[in-house]
Amino acid sequence: MTNDQLAIGRRSLVRDKKRSLLIEAGIIGAIAILLIFIIPALISPFRLNLLGRFLSLAIVALGIDLIWGYTGLLSLGHGIFFGLGGYAIGMHLKLQVPQGELPDFMGLYGVTELPWFWHPFQAFPFASAAVVLIPGLLAAALGYLVFRNRIRGVYFSILTQAATIVFFNFFNGQQKLFNGTNGLVNFKTLLGAAVGTRPTRFSFYVLTVLLLIATYALCRWLTSGRFGRLLVAIRDDESRVRFSGYDPTEFKVLVFAISGAIAGIAGAMYTLQSGSVSPRAMDVAFSIEMVIWVAIGGRGSLVGAVVGALLVNYARSFFSEQFAEIWLFFQGALFLIVVTVLPDGIVGWLRSSNLLRLGQRRQLSTYPEIEVNPEVQSERQEIETRSEE
């Protein structure tokens, strides 16, 4: 392949990428306008609050897709990070009391002095930072301990599930510190505004939409380019990546930490809109549900994670209202149908049928086609040029 052919191929790839990004940005912008300005005028405040909760769950689904769909790390413990984000903002909300008073539940258990680790959460900036940093740093620490020992596959999934049980039991048993099973409830104000009023709830909803778009953009950026290709390479053949001179541990720890931080943001937004946070957020079943959303929507496609989260939760809401006694059977049937008939999820099926192109990137070439891939040839030429210099 000549240099002219390489240059033409590279320009074509750049042009196609720019066009795809512009189309995708336009569609996302249209969806944002629809969610913020049109839908609120068409549905009741209750349904809008419900949609806001589901959108916050779509945020954590993006984090799951980032580590599972692109990196091949099946986590069954993301409820930990989701719950920690919720508790971080919930602690700040419970401290919005007159000077010298304690959160209401502490008096029920004979607590006379605010625990030392509650004090920093009186400041909103600290609580906001804790929503991201506490889940992210915990995920980084857990990931480092696991990945440096080259634990992966089903063993990684089992460890994350076991960690979820540990955190669930800890928060469930801390009545004096976190109100035990009941969790943190009855929030009053945030930054001086009553959290239960319609304008405040709408502000939470708009913020959730914006954070969902920002999270999608972040994940889209991470899964593009060389970093994204490296994540896919780790998923497909980690040993080959290691033999190529890369250390997969560093990349896996980084992406797991980012995914944990994303889950923390989702947990905080869900807490603001639901008005409570409890150990149930760290339940094993809830963490497994997150994986189900991504599987149904289509893992390895960021759009699929959002679609799966919204579809499953709306289906659960509808069936629980219309068929209260048997709605769990409908949910199970939906999952079985998708897994058996549509193993790549709904978005994967639509893409294979050429019915959907949103967010679809050019598929990575594999051997022997990689030898004639213009992008790979261009990178090789750059390396050879630097070597000659």
C-alpha cells in the first residue's frame, strides 16, 4: 500500500468520524431538548419524577457498559458505589438542621454527639466531591487489589458480589450511624430550597438529564481512539495485550474507578429524586439488575445501556401497576427472550439489521484484515518515521 493510498484512507476515516460525531451530537441535542422542554409539559409531575429516577439509573448503566461491554469486566457489585454516592448526598441533606441539633434518627438511638466523619458533610462542596471521590477511590482500591493478582472472569464477579454483601450488612446494621434498614429519609432542604417542591424537583430532573449527557460523552470519548481499542483488546485477549508490552492492570483499575465514580453520581441523583437512600441500594439483586439492563439493551453499545435501563424500568413500572401479582414473571420473560433470541441485546439486533446507526463506530478489524487497515498502516508509518529520525 503506497503512501498516497494511506493518506487518502486516513483522510476518509477522519471525514467519516467527524460526520458521525456531528450526526450523533445533533441527535443527542434533539433528545435533550425533548427531555427538558417538551416532555415535562406532556406528563404529570409524578411521571416526570419517575422518568428522572430512570434516567439516573441509565447513568449507572453507562458505567456498567464501560467496564463490561468494552473491557470485559462483569461487576456484580456496582450497588456499592451507587449506594455510597446516595449516602454521601443524603448525609449532607440530613445535616440541614438548626445549629446544635442532630439528624432526627440519631435521637431515637440515644446518640448525643454527631459522629466525627459526619462533620465534613455539612459543607455542600465536600459532599458533592464525596459523591464522586469516595466511590471512585474505593473502586480503584478494590480494583488494584484484584487486578494485580490477575483475578478475572467469574472469580472477579464473585468477589464483587461478596463485597456487595459485606457493605449491605454493614450499612444495614448501623442504626446509630446510618439509621440501619430504614436508611436516610425525610430530607428537608438543599442549599436553602425545599427538596419536595415542584421547582426543586424539576431542577433535579434537568440536572439528571445534563449529567446523563455528560456521562455519555465521557464514555464515548473513552471508548474512542487508541484507549478504546485497548479496552476492547483487553476484553478479547488480555494475554496478547500483556505480551504486546502493555500492563492491563493499570487500564483496568482506571476504567473500574471511573465506572465506580459514575455509579456514585447516579446514586446521588437517584437519592435526590426519590427522597431516600437505604442499604437496599447495595443489595445483590439490585446490582444484578444493573447488569440485566445492559444485557437487554446491548452491551458494548452505550446507546444500548441507556435504552436497556429505561426499557426495563418502565416495563417494571407498567407491569407492577397493571398486573401487580404477576409482574415479576413478565420481567423474567423479557430477560429470557432477549438473552435467547437477541444475545447482542436490542441495539445489537437493530444494528445487525441495519436499522440503527446511532453511536455505531467502525468495527475493529481483526487478523488478517488488520494488515490492510489504513489507520493501522498510518500508525506504523509514524512509528517507522520516528525510528528513522
